[in-house]
Amino acid sequence: MKETKEKVNKEQEVSEEQEAQVKDEQVEDTEEQTEEQENKAEKEEEAKEEASAEPTLEEQLGEAKDKYLRLYSEFENFRRRTSKEKLDLISTANKDLMADLLPVLDDFERAMNASEGSEDIKALREGMELIQNKLNKSLQNRGLKKMEVKKGDEFDDEKHEAITQIPAEKKLEGKIVDVVENGYTLGETVVRFAKVVVGAKQ
């Protein structure tokens, strides 16, 4: 009897140990599953955050459109501003030139008033020469220069305009024979071509 009880007790102990072991295993499995689920949830959350951090194609398109509109607006403002500045500069340049020419106009009026009833041709000529010199000086100060063209110079179509050709001696063939109208330059730009007569080639 005693042996049977001991045997039964041992079997119960073994059974309890097995049950405890099974329970421990179940607890471990449950913990592992819970940990896996938590890891999965964390990964999903991270993926969502990354997806939300990257702008969508529509957002990128909208951003590019905004940048383009801002750039276009800045360019239009710059174009309007430079056009206005250019017009102001031209207007100011004309104003300064007119101010320089007014004293010459005054001199012409004084000369005309002084010439009434005067028969002194020499004095009139001297007065006109003074006014011409004053006008030339005002224009030269603004960068206007008279072209130096004389008989016998080579014809240059970038500076001269041939209005006609006439028979000429051999050394003047294809060269300037006479200057009909003087040419002028403003800086490096030709304002008016010199009108010349060219010797025709025989």
C-alpha cells in the first residue's frame, strides 16, 4: 500500500512538473507572439512615418509650380524696372543735351537782334563763328565727333556713303574725290555717314 501511495505521489509530481513546464512554454510562446506583434506594429509605424515624410508627386508638382510662379514674377518685375530705368536714362540724357544747347540758342537770338540794321558783314561772320564753335564744343562734350574725310582717302562703306561716281584721274579711281556732307560718330557708333563723291574706275 505504502509503495503504491509513493508511486501515485511520484506520478502526481511528474504530472505537475509537466503541467508547469507546459504552462511555462505557453507563457514563453505568448510573450514571443506579443513581442513579434509589437515589433511588427513598430515597423508599420516607422513605414507610415517615412511615407508621410516623403512628399507625394502632387506636392512636388505644386512646389515646383510655386517656385516657377515666384521666379516668373521676379523676372517680370526686373524687366519692368530696367525698362523704366532705360526710359528715364534716355529722358535725362535728352534733358542734359537740351540744357547744353540752350546757351547756343540764346546766342543765335542775340546775333539775329544785333544784325538788324547792321551792314558790318565781318562782325556778323565773327559772331556766327563764335556761335558755331560754342555749338561744336557742346556736342563734342557729349561724345559727338566729326569724321576726318578728305579728297584722296580710300572709300570705306562702313563710314562713307557714295552718292555718285565721276570720271577722275587714275590716282583717284575708287577713292574719294569730294565730300558733300560731313559724317559724325557718337563714341564708336556712326550717327551719320559722310556723303562723298567717288572717282569712277576707267
